[in-house]
Amino acid sequence: MDTHQLNLFLTLADTLHFSRTGEILHMSPSAVSRAVQRIEEQVGEPLFRRDSRRVALTGAGRKFQEYARAALEQWDAFNDGLRKDAARLSGELTVFCSVTAVYSVLAELLGPFRRSYPDIDITLHTGDQADAIDRLLAGTDDIAITARPDHLPPSLQFQTLAHSPLLFLYPATHCPVGSAVREALEADDEPDWSSLPFIMSERGQARVQLDQWFAGKKVKARFYAQVSGHEAIVSMVALGFGLGVVPELVLNFSPLRERVSVLEVQPPLTPFAVGLCARRERLKDPLVQAFWNCKSG
């Protein structure tokens, strides 16, 4: 029997009114009644006497009331002990992520983590998220925020926090590349992919997916440049140097997002799974485990 059931029982035992209990717990009276029936089935005895005028505790109900109060008090004491233990955790963690991930993912994690573990210091390393897996395997960082690769090494564990679509971008400004794409769209046709310059990631999940997409189209891509980091791709597309593919998270936090346009393509690329990644053996460390379990919000 879980704490929610015990709390519901105690609320009803105090109010002796199904509708009032439902209002307090944001449940319908019928849902409260069904929940009480499940508790009584587990106990094996009726806990309340009900008639058209009143609700009252049975003898078994009064005994169960004492048990429920004691159980919840013990549960609260247990949680208080955990919080005190957590507050005593201290040390240093190294976290690796891209600059965009600092704004879009890490910022939401650090608030609750700092409140729960004020004595754990974080050393933040930023760079191309394509380097994250290698840095973890080399032991350079404790935890990384990165995209999940198609083939995750067995020594690593991944926890998904969000999904981000991969977007084709083209220049919104007047330039040869942007004009070529817009002319194709106005003609309700696909752009001539083989004639358009692309700014590509040197490596990483976006590069893998784009290579597979071109292979499916039987198109040999024309590379204008290969860069490290998705942020640089948005910049070069905005300047009119070519098309590019970046996660939506990167575009949303880019100061140049108004200078690029999103191109709908078929088939669409598979969205990124973005999350925490760490070596399985490092998750035994209480500091690493604390960060791993500290969800955003």
C-alpha cells in the first residue's frame, strides 16, 4: 500500500465526507469511493460504515487510522533523513556539453540540483557535442549532455531528457543559395540537392543522419564547409554560404534564428534524443548519481 492511499484514507477519516475529500485531493467522489474499496480489499475488512446520511469509521477503520498515521510519520522521517544526507554530499563533478545545451538543458537541471546539493561544485566543459562520448570513455568528464548515438557503447548509460527534431536550414536573406531554394519551393519542386552547397558537421549524430539521407536520395552532397558545433552551422547558413542541418534546440537559442528559414524535407530526419550520458561504473559514485537523479523542474 502506497503513501497516496494512506493519505487518502486519513483525509476521509478526518472529513467523513466523500465529496469534501474529493475536493481536497482533486478527485471525484466516485474515484474516492473506488480508492477506499481497493484499500478495504487489501485490508480484508470494511473501514467505513456508509449510509445515506453519514460516514463513520468501523473498529477496523480506527485501528487502520493509527497504522496509517504512524506509517506516514515514519515515511516523512525517512525522507527527512535522506535530505539531510544529501545536504552533506560534497565534492566536484565535471560536466561536458555544448554551449547551446548550457542554455537549453543544463540551466533547467542546475537549479534543483543546487538547491538539493549546495556543497557539490560543478566544473563545466563546453565544446562540440560530437566529442561527448569519447570524453566519457576517456574518463575526462563524469557526465555529458549529448545526443544519443545510434550505437551506444555498452559501458555507457543514457537517460533521455528531451527530443529535438533535426531541421534543414537555408538562408532567409537574398543570396544565390536562398534564391535557389525559394525558386524550387515556388515551383512546388525539390531543390537540386547536388548543386547546392552544404555546411556539414564534421562528425556526430546529425552528420550520420544527413549522410544516410543523401544516400537514400542517391545524391552526392556538395560540401562548402565542415565545421565543429551546430552553432557555427546556423551562422554560416545565415550568412548565405549554404544549407545546413541542426537540432531545433540549437536554432531556438541562436541569435541568428531570424536570418534562416526551415526547409520541410521528405523523408524527415529522425529527431535527436537529448539527455544525460555517463559511464555505468561512474554511476556508483554518490555525486554522479545525485546529478543523474536530479530531474529538471
